[in-house]
Amino acid sequence: MQQITPKQRGYLIVNSHPTGSAAGVEELWGSIAPAAPAGRAPVVLVLGSSAGYGLAILVAGLRRLGVRGVGVGFEAAANERRTATAGWYRTAATAGLVEQAGGDFTFVNADAYADATRAEVLGVLAEHYGPVDYLVYSLASPRRTDPATGEVHHSVIKPVGAAYTSPSLLFPDGLPEVGAVDLAPADEAERAATVKVMGGEDWRLWVQALADADLLAEGFTTAALSYVGSEITAPVYRQGTIGAAKEHLEDTAGRLQREVLGDRGRAFTVVAGAAVTQASTAIPSIALYTSLLRSVLGADGWRTTADQAVDLWEQLSGAKAPVLDERGRIRLDGWELDADVQDGVRKLWADPAAALAADPDAPAWFYNQFRQLYGWDVPGVDYSVEAEAVVPWPTRRR
């Protein structure tokens, strides 16, 4: 037991709070209305189950469909110098809620890009769960080791073709301030490396491995998370190195359908809406854009990751028809890209300092959401109370 205080510099917090992280999962769980599952519980494999959209989709599947299966995250345990990562504590809390609900889910802590992890996960599926109905691919990482060559590729967040200058949102001493970001364009090697990390190559390896192991259920569906976003942030996102990776991911859906699945299943990319996640806060200008978007939408217009996850499961499970665009992508982002909403954001973007001053609740909301990613500033948590930093990873069912 120890007194834990945040160790923060800018958008980097190097420790997390176990009680706060668990409370965040409990809030997510409680925000999704349960449904009585009908028929057989689907088997799901969620890659990236410890954070962001992956966690929200997992919890929504547990609550709405009673799913069972395997979640893969890559988290660090506590040691003598620091706490465990927030994803470690979130996974432990999720497992506890699954157990209380009488569910059946296995959590694997390993590098999802590695062949050894694929072999381990396929073994668990074959032994305990059987063929997979849904594979959700929601990985974001700064690096990936190519399992075929052993080469380590590093992703970068840069524009392509031209330099990028933009206002940004900073929080010196926790107070919002408009700064500036200047990024040089990526070279071809950096763009290609980002595609290797964040594109669809690894997604295809997972689907192919399931197919080779005869672990595709009848009507198998796989979905990979993507993002389009606003024209405002396009130079650093959709038109930049991350956008190139997302284009590759989206093209991979078509190749999976044609070359791997055929009539055995479906492959989609899912264009989600804006969210405050550990991945998104690393992207320059996204914090400011998200704060201004929240200012335009207000609390009632904002769609949480839980809201979008429930919507996604309804589309994947057949409860309602998929909302597809001309490229066959499932769209969950209509609320964000509504023309009137984007017009409102553009007006605020023209003078962001004045916009933040006029609505200080919006940047304060963003800062609170960001801190909650690490278990801090969670309502109802008494941070003056000592907490147990050493929490075991969920025991694997044998």
C-alpha cells in the first residue's frame, strides 16, 4: 500500500492510479445498458483490449451480447520504481466485472505483433472457445517488429509533402494555453515505416492465422478501427503519415475479403468519431480540435466511445443495417462530421484563444478526460487514501 501521486510532464504521465483506473472501467461498464443475450454467446478476439475503442468495444460486447473469448493487451506490471500501466489495472478491473457477471473471458498480456502471441492466442481459442465469430483489431503503437524479418519499424506523426504549422493546446500547470506546433514533412522511409506499424499488414496476419487454424466461425466478421476526422486536422492526420497507414488498413479490408475470406466471412474498417485516447493525445493539434469540437457539441451532442461501441455491435450483429460509405467502411462519425458542427469548429479555430476563453469548460473537460486515461481525476476516488500498486494480471482459465 502506498500514497500515489501523478508524475506528469505535458501529455505524458508515467504512472497511473490503480483505484482510479478500475473506477473508470466500472463507470464504462455501468454506462452501457445490459441486454439479455439471445442464443449462443459469440466468441470474440479483441486485439488492443486494454484501452480506448478496443476496451469500449469489448465491454459493450460483454454487456450487450454476453461475448466470450480472448482479449490481448501489452501492459507493464508494477515494479519498485513505478506503478503498473493504466491498461494493466483496467484489464484486472474488467476481468473482475466479467467474473462477477458469470462471464468467460481470457486476457493475454503480450505483443500482438509477435508470431508467438498469435500461436498462444490460437491455442487458447482452440482449446477453450472454438471458432471466432468476431475479430476486432484496435492496435496503436509507436513501433512494430516485423515477424518475417525481425526489423523494428517506428511510426511517426508527420505531414506528407509539406511542413505543417498549427495552433495547439497546452496545459502548463494544468491551465489551458494556446501554443503552436511546427512539423517538417516526413520522408518516404518514415511514411513507409508508419504504414508498416499502423497499416493493415498485421491485421491480415491475424485473419490468415485464424483461417489456417480452421478457427473462423460461420459468418465470421472482422473489423479494424480507423479514423477520418476533420479537414482542419487533415494535414497532420488523414493527409499525413497516420493517414497513409489508415489508407493501407482500409485497403486491407478489401484484400482480406477477396484473398482470404471469400464467402467465409466479412471484413470491415470502422471509421469512429473523435475521442480522447492515449493514442489521439499524441497527435499535434488534436487536443485543441477535440476541445473545440466538444465546445460546439456540448455534453448532449458528444458521442462517447461506449455510445459508438454499442452502435457498432448493433451493426455487426445484424440488429440494424450497417451504415456504410461508398468505400464499404462502417461509419460511426456522422455526429462529428455534420456540416453545421464542422462549420462551428472552423469558426472557433480561427481564434482558438478567444474560443477557450469564452468556453473554459471545454478545455477543462479535455484535460480531465486525458488525466482519467491514467486513472487520475476520476469522480468518487479519494486520492489521499493509500492504494495497492501491485495488482495481479487476471488468471488465465485452463
